[in-house]
Amino acid sequence: MSSAAAALIPWRLSGSYFEACNCEAICPCRPRGGRRGGRSTFGVCDFALSWRILEGRAARLDLSGLNVVLAGSYEDDEPGSPWRVSLYLDERAGEEQQYALTEIFLGRAGGATLRNFARLIGEVYAVRPALIELDHSSNAQRISAEDYVTVRGAEPVDSDEPITCAIPGHDHPGQELRTEFQRVADPPLAWELRGRCGFATDFDYSSDES
């Protein structure tokens, strides 16, 4: 960890979370009823993840009210299945806030984001400020990061067992969804899909020294 990233500790972020990917619902990657998840539906996972930070702080820096989106892809059969991603930061964030969000969500500041998902990131294509609009209302979830990422329309998918996802943490079970539309248009990440899966819950991340 760099000295600049270490200066962000302690940090803590909490709020709402919504993701979508190209798997069929219910996403086979997610654990159900305590059983481990498995391979993605098509052997390649194309995904868009979003966080609304309702309360957040990194050392003295206030991060409350900001939004973050991460788009990426990985292949099940590639050794280690490394993620290749682009990160989108709320354009309302100042320079220090954007730096803090970058370090936290790419796992460079350690803590829960590194453990939950960022350790899987193998390549970062881009880190961009963007006009991000998120609606995490129940059954009406939306993601918009300018023209780069669009996810809209969601309906619940019933399950008689709890469903969890490693990204917000398995201690935060949530609602499986089916999305109406997904598009990522930021080459080399590019896809457009209809009727695939989503997942909504909350999150509460912190550094190891919080």
C-alpha cells in the first residue's frame, strides 16, 4: 500500500448496492441457501456494479452522497479469472474525493473492498469522472454513467432460499432481479443485453483499521 493510500485509513462507506450481469437469473455465480456458487451461465461474465454511498469517510475526507460504478468482464476458464474493468467516479467529487474512491474501490487502500472483490482485478482500462445517476429503489433499479453504462428496469425473481453475493458481502443477503436492459459502451468493454440478471442489497465496507 502506498503512503498516500495509507493516509486514507481509517475509511468506511455504507449505502445501497445494485449490480447486473449477463448471466441468466438466478445468477449461478451467487450462493443460494448457503451453497456455493459456480460458473457463470455463458462462461464469460460481463457486469456493471453500482454503489450509492449514503455515509462515507476516508480519514478526514467526507465521501457521503457520492456514487460509484464499476464495469468489467472476466472469463471462467482463464487462469485466476482476472477482472478487466473501468471505474466511473461521481463527477461531483473533488480531486481528493476522486482519489480516495479510486484507491478504495480498486482495493489499493485495503479493507473490505480488497477482500470482497478488488483482489480479482487484473487490469484497469480506465478511471473516469462521469455524470452518474443511480436509482436503487425496490424493483425500479437504474444505473446510468453517462453513455458508458446503462442498466434499467428490474423485476424481482423469487427464491425460497437466501441469495448472497461476495461483492457487498455474504452477510448482506439481497433480492435477485431480472433487468430489462443492460448496455456498456466503453471499448474494449462493450455489450448490450436484455432480460438478464441483477441483484440488489446494501453494503457496509471499512478498512482493516476502522
